[in-house]
Amino acid sequence: MTEPQTMTTILFGQSYYLRFDPKLWDAMMPYPPLGTMYAASYVRAHGYDAAIFDAMLAGSEAEWGDALDRHQPKYAVIFEDNFNYLSKMCLLRMREAAFSMIQMARARGCVVIVCGADATDHYAEYLEQGADHVLLGEGEETLLEALTRLEVQKEAEGVVGLVSRSTQHAVRRPDITNLDALPFPAWDLIDVEKYRSVWMKRHGYFSMNMVTTRGCPYHCNWCAKPIWGQRYNSRSPENVAAELKWLKDMYRPDHIWFADDILGLKPRWIERFAELVKEADALVPFKCLQRADLVTEKTAAALARAGCKTVWVGAESGSQKILDAMEKGDKVEDIANAARLLRANGIEVGFFLQFGYPGETWDDIQKTLQMVRDCAPDDIGISVSYPMPGTKFFERVKLELGEKQNWVDSQDLAMLYRGPYPTEFYRVLHGRVHHEFRLRRAWRTSEARGLLRAPYHLIGILRSEMRLRKLRSLYVNP
């Protein structure tokens, strides 16, 4: 039985399909597209009728076509979730999906508008694929002005922050600074129960996502910032606590993922948030990201009071030489100190690790491995350095980039430039680090399942170590 057709002014969509990313499909920890949901709530608050096609759990672009036929929108707005770091990475499979979605909407006579990190960096390509307009950077205010002009004048020339096929003069609109004025994301346009079912079946709890900030003021030279640049704006702790209370009462999540680059950068923000959460009975266990050098005794204790269960730290490397080359702005000692303080407050610690940065040697890699042994994080995430447009890192290596300049999906791990070692080396290293980490964690926690897999991990360490030594001998590097 087909669903009845309805007339919707705007159909929002986004092109990150979990199904197209094997590594994360296997992990199955899906979150709906907050950026898309903010855009929908924003235009709806200004009188527009809106619906959302959520690609996260969709099978393919064909379901976007079904949504177009069902809603028959005047405007098809592919508004990427700019809070999803994978959207910032501009994975090739998702770019292909976006192009397909543009063409499908255009074939149905829709006015097609696109917003996202990849579209901001490569707007000409999106226009060539059939988009009528591309929003540069943060999109809500630009989208609203464009819709207003299109409704009245049938054209959107002169809208700041927008490029069209007829004019490609790219001018960025100033960012929204009063984030408290934005309506909460349009959760009512998302199939929340579908997400709950997936989470409960796979993990035994239900996690939802929130953001408290936009942007990051730090200068890590490999981190792309096509949407907010170096600018950083924050919601008040009062506004965030109110949303958390609303989500808790309305949807009963067991867990929250704060998707900010940094949670609580402003002085005493976390402390005040902890107070408000307790006063409002809004406590929900959560995970978040922090810079190592921002974790103090006070912030670690406040995070625990606010309900923090896990903090992920961008450790990157155990070599100070590499951290300095990355312009991280923190010290290896900060990483160890952050892990100690967080664990002392009952908070689990995750480390993001990055290998293959220019100048990294075998000794630097060993320092990173030793850092993991010494700090004993509860979880790790491993990547290789990834040059993204607009970064100093990209400018440094762009002459070395070949035809392939983006990963296909998040498990690609291809070296896109002439790194210290070739791609195969880092793929073997990825396995080597994970084998040792899981073996040590099982030993440390006496986890029965992990201990049963100890022989597997021991063999994995030995085999990958032998393979790494052979690859090193074939490749000239200190």
C-alpha cells in the first residue's frame, strides 16, 4: 500500500547514508541529522511548511525519490548535518549520493538548494550537477532570505551567502551569534522510535544527540572549518539545560551525545550547566569531546556532576614534535593529566589517534603507542592524516595529491598524499594498535569475553608486527 501524497513547501534531506559507510554501519550507532533538523525548525518558525527525508537509516537514494513523490515539494533542500564530522570529511560515496539527489529533485521540477561543507568548498560542482542555489557556510538565515525572495520575486539574486548558476560571486554571511534564539531541532519530523529500536536492539540503550556550540577557536592546522571558520559561538547553559529537560521528558533517552567540537569552552559553563541540570531534574548520562589542556580538576568534577559518562580527547599523537607540527597548542603531559583527572571522577576516556602526519617517524609512532599503554584509555579511534580544503595542512601537501582527493567511506584510510609510509603500512598499523589495545583492556578489566579472544589478539600483534617491519624495510624512512 502506497502512502498518500501530500503537498509540502519544503522537503529537507541530507546525503549521509549510514548504509554506504560499512565501518559505521557495522558499529550501528546512528544519530539523526541535527543540522538538517535545525534548518527545518528555523524555516518552520517563520511560517514555512517543512518535512525531512532522513537518509541516515535509509537504504538508498531511491527512498529520497519516494519522498519527493510523496510530498511533491516546491523546494528540495539538501541541507547536510554540519555537526557530523563525516560530512566535513566530504566522503566520495556521500558526494555521489548528493549529486544523485540533486538530479532526482530537479527532474521532478523542484527548486534545488544545497548547503554543507563539501558544497561550500566545491559549490561550482554542485551547481553543475543541477543545484539551483548553494548556501555558503552556516545556512539557516541565508536559506530563509532566499526562500522569501524566491516566493516574491522568483529569483534570489543578491542574497548574501548564496551562489547560483547565474551568479557565482561567493560572499559569506556573518554567523548567527545568538544561538539561544534558535528553535530546538525539529525532532517531530524524525522517526524517533525507529532510532530507539535500532539502539535498543544493538546496544541495550537509546542515545540521542545535541549540540551546545557552533565552531572552534583553536588552530589545529589539519582541521577543516568550512562552515564556521575560527569563529565560536555558544548557547547558554540555561538554554541547553532546558532542551535536555525537554528531550528527557518528551523522548526518554538513556544517553546523550553532545556533538560539539568542544563542550563548555567558556569559563564556568560546565559548572553552571551541572547546577542547572540538577535543579531541573534533567540529568541524562552523556558523552562529549574535550581538549586535553582544558580538563582541570574543577571541570572534570563538574562534568561528572552534570552526568558525563565518557569524554573523547583529541590526543592525536604521543610525540610532542608532531603535536607542535599540527599546531595543536597542547602538550603530551596534558593528555595524561586529562585522562587521570577524568578517570578520578568516574568518567571513561576515549582517545582519537592520528598517524601519518608529515615528518612522523617510526620513533614518533612508538611514542604514541607508549602513550596509549601509559594512559590506558577506555576506547580509541584511529585515523590517518586527511588533507581537507581550506586547511594549512592541505596547502602544504596539495602538490602531492593525486586524482583521488577524498576517501570513499570512513574506513578507507588511504594516504592521499606522499606520507611517511604508504597506505598499506597504516592499514596494518591500524590493526596492530587495535589488537594490543583490546588485549591490554581485557587484561586490565578481566573482561571474560575479551580474555577469551586473547590468543586472537596475540597472533594479530605478532603478524602485524612482522608485516610492519617488512613494509618499513621496503620504504625509506627513519
